[in-house]
Amino acid sequence: MQGTQQPSTPAAYTPTDRTVPTRSPDRASYDRDLVHSILDEGYVCHLGFVRDGAPVVLPTLYGRVGDRLYVHGSTGSRPLRMTGQADPGLPVCLTVTHVDALILARSAFNHSMNYRSVVVHGVAHDVTDPDEKRAALDALVDHVVPGRARDSRPANKKELAATAVIRLDLNEVSAKLRTGGVHDEPEDLALPHWAGVVPLRKGYETPVADADLAPGTELPAYLAVL
Amino acid sequence: MQGTQQPSTPAAYTPTDRTVPTRSPDRASYDRDLVHSILDEGYVCHLGFVRDGAPVVLPTLYGRVGDRLYVHGSTGSRPLRMTGQADPGLPVCLTVTHVDALILARSAFNHSMNYRSVVVHGVAHDVTDPDEKRAALDALVDHVVPGRARDSRPANKKELAATAVIRLDLNEVSAKLRTGGVHDEPEDLALPHWAGVVPLRKGYETPVADADLAPGTELPAYLAVL
């Protein structure tokens, strides 16, 4: 989640044919910090790949270290099984979306949502380096709750062996977002339909401790503050 | 959203090779009502398709009428442009995911999430019948807020012409869900790390009315009750 930016790191990703939208190009952004912030706020991504010529889209956890995304899963799971020893790489599209508000317009046509999304195109590769794999797993846990990785028991050898991690570099990537209010046609403004913005609730409810918690274990600060 | 179930409608979808997961098959369900309820609770789906041999995953609005899903967009948008007059259909995978809670275990390995997802495989087709198209657009608006379609100005001819709608039948479809609490190894239970369930907030914040609302327009009941 840290994404320490080197002085030489460009502030924006370079647009490509795949990352320039055909619709509403004004909603697109290639700003690196914006892309990272949208990615860091998500809990699951939707990972797309091609199997037998057909698309497959699965929700999955992910983590970020700088300009690298990591997805993990069982070594028996389908997309991760498709990389493997020879590892030609797996072409993927990884998408993260936040719905921030419902936009209720007077006209059905102008109903919309405020959202922020990131779409990453690329080729995912197996992570085989043990140090990179451990760092990736820490990033995955810290992605769920920042600061959590160092307050949990790290993976042991057996668990590491059972976990496959793939890496996707942030290179061909774009953000798209809608913000603001209702855009109705001028001739519709006098219609008697309520119109406005309905923000969606965000964040946590009160955490519920496991019944078997070791005596004296308090709710950690990284949960209390969020 | 109504999904009036005919007496002849089976209570479950038939599993296929694509809808039986290789991992955690105990989390899979083919129950029609469960699938519908997960679909109806979502705001956006992630629609996957193949372009130039590579996967593309885009977030988009959708609606449901019985066992049919509808996705709409501009007639200029990419996936919808790929169906069209000849309409051989567009192979898609449509996925909807709700993250309900974060599961913080004592071990990094057993961190998880409670989630409910639906994955639909199929071939999407253009909707050309005007009545079906209008019903689909109503379903899309009612999907955002049930009851909203009849309290908004319906699409006019120009808007209808600018809107493409594609249909995806619910046939090859499965749900997958995790519920419950923390599952740590017995030898980890005494570790001093907090463990438990962190539920995510759901629902709306207070709606914010458009500044140009017609005088006397009240917040509708379908927004107040949610």
C-alpha cells in the first residue's frame, strides 16, 4: 500500500488504445496517485481472463506494492493454475470499482451513479521469489486492514506452499470516475419527480470479536480509528 | 426485479463444468431465489468479454426481469457495438459481488471475507423489440431504487435510439458465498492477536436534493424507507 514514489516515476500512466474510453473520455484519468488511491480503497477486484475462448470474471482479493498488484489463491485454483512452471503469463484484465452515490434524475435516461473505477490490462506472472511472495502476502493482508500484517501470525512453510501468488504490473491502466450531481435536460427541471444524490454508506460497523479470543486481547487501534 | 416464478420453473439452476468451482465447492449454490437476491442487491456488475483475444472487464449497470439480465449503454460503447445487426451474440461473463464483512484471523493465512457473488456465463444479444427494450430500461432504473421507474420521465424516442440494451439469459449461473466467523488453527487460538468479524456498512446516507427541485417536491417514500 506504500507505493514509495521514486523521483523518476512519472506522475501519470501513458494512455493506450485499450485505456482510452470510447465513451465519456472526460471521465478518464491516468493520474498515478488517483489510480493508487482507488485501488487501495477496494476490498475485492474482478479478475478477468479467457478460458477456452470465453471470458471468465471472478472476484478476488488483491494487494499493491508500488506499481505491482498481487492476487493470491490456492495453487489449485483455475486462473493461478494457468500460469505455472513454463509461465508464458496469463493475459488478464483486473477491475476495481467503488459506487459512491446513486444519481436520481427526473428523466429515466439521466439516472446515473457516482463511481470510481480502475481497469488494468496486462499479463500476470507467477511469483516464485520467496521474498517477493512474502511481501506480496503482507500487502494482501494490509490491503484488507492497513497495519494488520504485522499483527498476525505470518504464513508458515506449509501455508506458503499452498498459496499461489500472481503479479500484474501497473502499466496499461486507467481510472474512470463520475462525481457531482444531477444532469437533467432544462425542459425536465419543472417535472414533479424528486431528483438528487443518494450517497452510499461506507466504512465499518462495530467489529465483533471471536468468542475464543485470548484473555486480555483488546480491539487494535487500526480497527478502532476506521 | 419481480421474478414471478412459474410453477414449472425449477428451484435451482443446473450446474455445468463452468459453474462448479474447483475450490470450496461447499460455498457454491445454484438456488434460483438466492441467485436472484444477490443480483437484485447489487448496483453494478462486472461484465467480461474478449476483445482481440484479450479479456476486458468493465463495471456497468444492469437490471433483471425474471431469468433475464439486461445491460445498457450508449450505442457507441464498445461491448454493445460488438453485437449489432448480424448479432452472432457476444460471449460474456457477468459477475456481481457483495463484500459483507472482513474476517480477521490470528494467522495471516486465514484472513478472509464474507461475501456473496453470482457469476453468469452466456452469450449476450441485442434487444431489438421495442416493448422488451422499454421493459428492460424500466428494470434498470428500478434496479437502482425499486419503484423509481414509474416516478421518472420515461425515455423519449431520441433517448431510446441512443441507448443499446443487451440481454443475457440466466441459465449457466452460480452463486458463491462465505458466511460465519473466524476459522483459525487450534494451535493459533492462544495467540495475542485480535480476531473477529468486521461487518461493512450498507445502505444509504441521507439523500441530498437537487438545488433546482420543483417547489413542493418531497422525498419519495421509496427513498425514505431504505
